[in-house]
Amino acid sequence: MSSSHEAVWLRLGAEPRGPHVYGREVDEPSGDGPEPGSLVEVFDDRDRFLGHALYNPWSDIRLRWISRGRRKELDRPAEFLLRTIAAADRLRRKGLRLEECTDAYRIIHAEGDDMPGLILDRLGEVLVAEYHSLGFWKLRGEIEKALAQLYPGRLVVHKVARLAVRREGFDDREPLMMASDGRAGRELEDLTVEFTERGVVHRVHPGHGHKTGWFCDQRENRLKLAELSRGRAVLDLCCNAGGFALQAKRLGARHVTAVDLDEVVLDKAVWSAERNQLDVEFVHDDIFRYLRGRRDNHEPAPEVVILDPHKIIATRNSIDDGLETYGDMNALALETVRSGGILATFSCSGPLDLATFLGMVFKSARRAEREVRLLEVLGAPADHPQRPDFPRSRYLKGALLSVD
């Protein structure tokens, strides 16, 4: 067996499906075994070659498949990464023609693009790579070189996802955010970038805050809700940097109120409103306190309510507590909508499946004593492709409801 990569064998009877292979399915190597985060060849219990994967003995996800093709396909990893990233980029720019409406979109969607553990977003003139895998973090130099060919002159920001630090065994003694220009850690705090999404200019801090710094996954939903908001009063809850609120006002909403507890993201939203000359009322408050205050003060009910909270359920162990929180906020939001109005409610929690999410929403409607009809199930756009053998790739779930 001649190869520059070490080998890992699956256990007897293991038939892993999907992009991940878990520790219970792997025959642990004797001795030291391959280096954590290394690229390995994978064989079954009968010594048949299955493909290449990123190996990490510190993670419950022991192997992340990156190729199930020919054995020589990973002889030159840098060339393989360039081909894979180029194909994904071609889909976004030429297939989906995203540059016609925005210069902020997802280039690599982890498992959906057969690169499990790597997220890559374009935010204007900056590219942000978010790592959920130690293996891809160790390949960041090759990733950077590939991006230099596809997006010449662009700054690349590399960021380790917060939950991955513990789960993947990252060394937190080194900076967990660095850029292609040599800056690292706190040196990147003042980095800002502007981009345009469907006529609205935004400014964000690449790599900071939730995800890569911007929610590319809500782009089409922002447009859909904005079109439904013409001439109506809109309430945008957990508004973050104002994506929903600003699009709604741009397309003719009569009045828009946007609420968030995070002062940092509200400052970005206020900047964008001023930059685009859009009149939006921003409120710095906790949405539970705000909604109860509206109810108690008998304030006029908005005709469109949008509820898009941050990730509440990070692991399967937190599903029950998370559902309770989701249920409370959805019940309050449903109480707030004017009769005959619309609620768009979302969850970006991967462990929460669509059926359970919808069940929570309908239960919240009963608590709020409101009649609802499901008009449409919402999700992420086409630059967030999904694998049929990996349901969690559909992490973003939304329900568009009419409320009576």
C-alpha cells in the first residue's frame, strides 16, 4: 500500500452513511495513529479502499469524508481543494448568478458542498472561512492559495467556530482568528467591510459576531417578507444588523420597528439605515420585555411580525430547554400580530428538526389563542445546498403563517 497518507480502518460491520463517521464505527489505530486533523485513506474491515477523510481522534466525529473517488485523487491536496472550491464557486457565480443581486453569498456550505466542517462566505471584498473541523483548519494555507486564484487580491479571514474549539480539540493558545495579511486575534477587531444585498448597503465586521459576520442564509426570505410588507406596519424581532427591517422599508413598508438586545449589531443596523436613507425605528431591548410592554400598553398591532432569533439549541441535550424558550417567544409574537396579519418565524438550530419546530409553532398558537394557517415552509437559499443523507444540513427552518 503506497501512499503519502496514513490509513484508518472501519470496524467490522460498519456501514457509515452521510458525510460523517463516528468513533464507534472506527477501528482505533494501535500506537499513536495518524496526527489529529490529518488527511487519511479509509478502508473497510476487508481492506477495500473507500475514500479520503479528515481524521480527528479528539472528536466524536472521527472521520469527515472529503472524497469517495479514486485513490489517487488526493495525491495533491492543494489541487483537489482548488478544484472543489472552484466548482462550488462556479455554481454560485455562473449557475445561480448571485452577483447580479449581491456581493455577499455562501461559496462553501460544509457538508452540502462535500467539505464537512468548512464554511466559506463572500462578504464584499473579504472572504471569511469558518472552521468546524480541525482538519480543514490545518489546510487553511491551501484553502487560502485556492482563493487567491479565484478571488485575486481579496483578504481572507480564517475563524474557528466557538463550539469547535472544545469539540475538535483546537489549541486555544494560538489565535483562533487570523487573516491572509498577517493580522490575528484582536488586530482584526476594527476590520469592516461594506457590501450590497438587493439595493441595500450593509457594513459588518467580517468573522465577528454570529457565524461569519452576516446571515447570507436569509437573503431570499428578506426579499419575500419585504414584498409582503408594502404599505404595512412591520415589527422585526431579533433584528440583528437590520436585514429584514431595511429591505421591508426599501420596498415600501408603512412603518418598521426593529428590536434587538445586542447594541453592537444595532449600531450596524442604524449605520445601514442612515447610509441607505431608510426610516426605521430601532429599539434596544429584550424581546420578551418589549413584547409584554406592547401588550400591557395596548399598542397598535403590526400587520407583519418577523421573529428570527439566534441559535438557541446548540446540542441535542439542550432541545427541551430550547423548545421552551422558542415556545415562549413565539406565543408572545403571535399575541402581537394584528388579526389577518402575517408572522414569519425562524429557527437556525441544527438539532431541531422541521417537524418538531412546526409542532412548537402550532402549540404556541394555541397558547396565544390565535388561529394560524401555514402558508409556506421557509429555508435557506440555493447557495446553501443540502444533502439528502444529512438532514441537519437543513438547519434553517421557517414558517410563514397567516394569523387570525
